[in-house]
Amino acid sequence: MVRVISRRLIQLVATVLALMTLVFFWLRSLPGGPVDALLGERATPQTRELLTRALGYDQPIWVQYGRFLKNVVTGNFGNSIRTGEPVTAVIGRAFPATVELAVAAIIIAIGLGIPLGYLAARHRGRLLDNATIIVTLIGISIPIFFLGYLLKDWLTQGIHVFPPSGRISTGLDNTDVTGLFVLDGLLTREFDASADALWHLVLPAFTLATIPLAIIIRITRASVLDVLDEDYIRTADAKGLRNATIRKRHVLRNALLPVVTTIGLQTGALLAGAVLTEKVYNWGGLGTLITDSISGGRDYPVLQALILLAAVVFIVVNLVVDLSYAIIDPRVRVQ
Amino acid sequence: MPLLDVRDLSVVFQRKGAEPVRAADGVSFTVEPGQTVGLVGESGCGKSVTSLAIMGLLPRRGNRVTGEVLFDDTDLLTLRPSDLRDRRGRDIGMIFQDPLSSLNPVIPLGVQVAEVLERHRGRSRQAALREARGLLDAVGIPDPARRLKEFPHQLSGGMRQRALIAIALACKPRLLIADEPTTALDVTIQAQILTLLKELVDDSGTALVMITHDLGVVAGLCDTVNVMYAGKVVERAGRHQLFGEPRHPYTEGLLQSVPRLDVDRGGRLHQIRGSVTDNIPWSAGCAFAPRCDRVIDDCIGDTVPLEPTFRGGALRCTNPVPTEVPA
């Protein structure tokens, strides 16, 4: 187990290094740049040159690259070009918001997806099953930004069920511990803050969860149907085991294997979806930060750090998924 | 009174837009307590379907089962599903063809044995595991304490089949149904498993229904043999009669098809021409007629009935292989 983890961590470092190299050159090959963005079109050549030199963009690209690598390794990501704040501070502020949103979405997707997929499989070919197939197809097909605005229009404008945007009501005096507002409220016993944050979380989390939810339902359904056809289920039937025992002990665990893999892969989709969801609900997390950093000034240091963070999160989540695979399936443990 | 009395058991598979398939067609046979009965035939003759129908293990949809399966004078086919579940694993055990796929890959072996005892004997997990250890020992699995914690993929093919036998016999059932239990194993292991089965059923007085296409298995194990073709029993006889004087041309063909070591290497292996799919419906005569060497005009026309023979067996043939002893 230790060897597996250490090998995967080395892979992680290599992947991140390769990715950072790609991102470095890709960002710099985009038309425009921080200098144009900061100074605008009517800046004089002199000011442009001054700023270029001040930001270090006058040096040969490989020197910039070397400096960049050194900074990444030492954990120094520099300052935001837009605001001058340290990148770590900018990201540190936005990260918990996205974590809260993504975790809520994953909880919805898994918590609803596995039971619904299982139910659909049990009702194979009947009304519930067919309805599930149609609804999940719609869930997969609807773009996040469309569904987001639709829900927002219905449930915050038409009937005021949920707050339209933000993470917490303004003027609510909440203490910041982890940056996860729902959790903070529980930790500090400010339950009104917790409830308020949760209320704000419902629509964005559901919007973000739709696609992973639909996919998890489908995978679970297909997987349960596969397992029900397995010989060992017939053996369990031949033993005279009760239906509940067979489902719990023999069907569910085997059926979960493909689902777990899917959950890992959906993390990527979740990060991408967060960009759109956060925009719709003005969430103020990493997604908002990415769009602002691209459109508002080509903030190279922030963008580089954001992409690095996304890659690390994706790889770590998939590492956890692979490790949990080994817990569920003893056949994987041997290698 | 027979322990198991199968009467006119038919299984018809129905699918939308397709002709219904009669996989088992009026199968009748009995098993006395402690007796070993064989069901023999080629792939697709309906022997596995028959056994699954007896156990109520056929998929719930897409098929129709008719007839009677009397176990202890109770018709298993009309039993409530929960009552049938109470009997499966307790009164009737079953062993399957492929021991690897028949064991759950993600559950330790010990639990897979113990859960039968928990279900039918009301044992606690601890007590059931202790008992399971003894069961694994009884079926010849070395170091059973360690094996209890292992998973199916860590066991050899022979050991997996032994484990399945231990599971099937855990509650000391009065009937054991073995569906091609040695087909997936190599020859040396086959012999070990058969010996083990024979010992176990002899010691415990368990009746055994042995489903196989392997006549060698039949010869070593069975008291009575039912030869099946295209869903029907075509010949029933005691082991010695069947091997000594087969009456049905199909039985004779099967016996001749066993490769022999005492024939020259150049000699052609005997085969029954055609395949199971070359048949006519039983309603139009004898399904085996298109492949039969002894076919006569009378074979086509009406269903050929299964008629008792003077030796206590039964035969479904218009023009049987003649016997030396006059009838």
C-alpha cells in the first residue's frame, strides 16, 4: 500500500511539472498580455516598456521559465498582477468557497445517484426505469449555465424560495474558521449562519450536481443490472439467502466498483462546471477567480497557480478513488 | 415415497417477436432418498434448465414453468417465494459449473460459507465461521483457518469447487443438485472432486442429482441415468443397463463417441452426425430422427411416447437398438 501511494505521488509530481510547462507556454502564446490589459490601448511605448521590465517579461522566455519553475518548487507563486496581493492569499480566499460548493454537489450526486440508479435497475423496463432514463438524459444534456439561470429565474424571482446569489446573506455576522460557511456555523455554534449558508448553497450545488448525478444514476443502473446477472448472485439465491441480504451483501458492493471510478473522473467535470455555476450564482470561488483572471488582465501568476491547484485536486481525488477501489475489491490489492 | 418427484416439467422461454423455445419439455423423473440420479445430454438439451427450474432459480421474467416438482410431497413450483427460500440451501443444495464466477469475488470465503448457516441454522457470525472451518476441512481444503479469510481469486480451481461443495452441504440438505460440477476443472482435479462428492453423499445419505455431459462421470457415480435430448428424457435405465445395453440410438451414439485409448491412432473418432439444432419438433415425431442412423418411416408423424421397459427403465424410441436378451 505504501509503495503504491509513494509511486503515485511521484507520478503526481511528474504530471504537475509537465502540466505547468504546458500552461506556462500556452498562456504566453495567447494574444495580448498583462501589459496590454493593465495599461490599455493608448499607453505610450515608454510606459509599456517600463511595466514590461518591471514584471520581468523583457527577459528571454527560458529565463522566465527557469524562474517560474524555481518559484513553483519553492512554493512562491508571486503576486497577482491585477491586485498586487500574494497569489496564495487570493486563492486561499476563493478556495474554500469552491470546496464547499463541490463537496455539496458531490454529496447530492452520490447520495441521490446511487439509490436512484439502484431503484431503476430493480424496476428494469417498468415506468420508474424508463422515467429515470429520460430524466437522466435531460440532466446530462442541459448546459449548466442554462439550467442555472432557469432555476434562478423560477425559484428566486418567480417565487422567492432561495436567495439568488452569494454564499451568505450580507450583514450576517459569521465567524470565519475554515472558510466553509456551513461548517463554520456548526463549529462556532452560530447555527443561524449555518442555515443561511446552506440555504444559499442549495441552488448552486444542485445546478453543479446535475451532470454527475445523471451519470452516476446511469452507471449505477447498468452496473447493478450486470451484477444481478452474475453467477454468484445465483449462488446466493441457491443458498436461500433473504433478498435484503443478497442486495446488501452481494449486489451493492460489486455494483459500486464502476460507480467509484466514475466519481473520480467526474471531479474534472465538477471543476469545469464550477466555473459556470459560480458565474451564474456570483459565488466568489475559484471559478469566478479564473474568469476574472483571464478576462480582467491576463493575470499569469494567479492563472498558473489555479491550474496547478486544479490538477493537484484532480490527481489526488483519483488517487483516493483508486485506493478506495482496493478497499472494495480484494482482487486489486494483490498488485 | 421418492424424495424428489418431477412430473411433466416444462420450461418455455418466450421473447417478444421470437418463437417460444421449449427448453424442457415434459420432463419426469424421481429421486429416492440417498440415491444418485444422472441427467445426461449434449449442451442445449435442457438439463441445466431442468435443474434451475427445480430450484426456482430461473429468471423471473421471460419464461413459463409448468408441471410439478414434488419435494417431500410439496410442490416447489407453487410454493410462495419466501417459503422456497427457506428450503433452498437448507433442504436442497446446489453446486454450479464455474466455481470462480459462482463465488462472490469481493467477499471472504469464510463469510460465503458462514452466511448459509446464519440464515438457516440461526448461528451467530462467530459460531458460523467456526463451523465453516470444519466444513472446509471436511471437503479437503488445507489450512482452513487461513482460507476463511481469503478471497476466491486466491484459491485454485479445485479448491473453489470444494468450497462450493462445502457451501451446498453446510446445512446437511437431503438433496444435492450438481450442475456439471467438474466441467471447468482439469482432469486430475475432476477425479478428486467426484471422489469427494461420492464420499460425502454416501456418508451423509444425501440424494444427488448429477447433471453432466460426461459419461465417465455417470459411470462412476450414478445409480440411475436419464438421457435427455431436445428437452425430453429419451431413455432411463440403471447404470449397468445403460452402459451394457443402450437401447436408444442417441444413447448408443453418446457411448460410442467417448474417445478410446485402445483404438489405433489412425482410427476416426466416432461422432453423432449433425448437431442439436438439427431437429424436428417433438410434436411431429422424434426430435432425434434427422440425426439418427436407425430412422424409419414411423419415426416421423406422432410424438413418440416414453414407455416403460421390462427392466424398470423407460425408453422413447420407435426403432430401438435390439438387445441380445429377447424382450
